[in-house]
Amino acid sequence: MPEALPSRVDAIRLAGRGARIENDTPVATMLRLAGMLADNTGTVRSQMGFVRDAADRVVIDGHAAAMLTVTCQRCLDALPVQVATDFRLGLVDDDAQADRLPDGIEPVLSDDGHVSPLAVVEDELILALWQSRKAVEHARRAACAVRTMH
């Protein structure tokens, strides 16, 4: 069974080394995400790179992908949805720092320079799930309409 992402890392130290975290994490370990799904089996594939940008900010560049199963809101069948997201996050300590981030970098709140890769990936997948799910449900609209008429 794959190991879960770390719950806490020193992002400042990792950025200083240009470190990367690559992982396959069980969906079931992401409790908030798993609670939104019809089935919590499967794994999330993620990569996160920690760097310092030209302005000396700690930046996390990442990607996460998973095949997730949700409940179709039209026919209530299990609906597999491929979810993938790329993200670029800037480490911040407060709202003032978040407001100063340039376009294209979203804030991630640190705890004395520490972040949770598990929470970051889970948050990004939750945000991406809605868009992916709507696209799949729209594509299935005709099939669901036929099934619900019987």
C-alpha cells in the first residue's frame, strides 16, 4: 500500500535545497476529499517542487492527479472522474503577504515555515474536483436522462 504524504514539512528548508516530493497517496487518507466521494479507493499521484523565486519567496510548484468516484447528481450512479491539477503556491505568514503575491501564485499559509503537503494536495484536488465533475456530468447528461426515465 502506498504511503501517505507527510503531514508537515519545513518548506523553507526544502526550498533552500530545491527539494521535490513525489508520492502515491491513498485517497482514503485525505479525509475531507474522501467524504465527498462515492468510493474512497484508489491513489492520488502528486509531485511538489520547493524553490525560491527571483524575489526570494518560497514557492511550491505542484501537480496532483487521481481517478475519483463521485455520485452523479442526475441518476445517482457511481461516476468516475479523472481529476488533475497544476498549482503554484507562495508561502505566506499572513493576509498582507498573500495580498502581495504576483498573479499566478496562490497563497498557502505556513506555520512558522512549515506546511502540510497532504493538506495542500487535498485542497487542490477538492478545488479541481468541482470543475472536472461538472464536465463529466454534462457529457453524461443524455445517458442519465434515458436511465432516469425507466
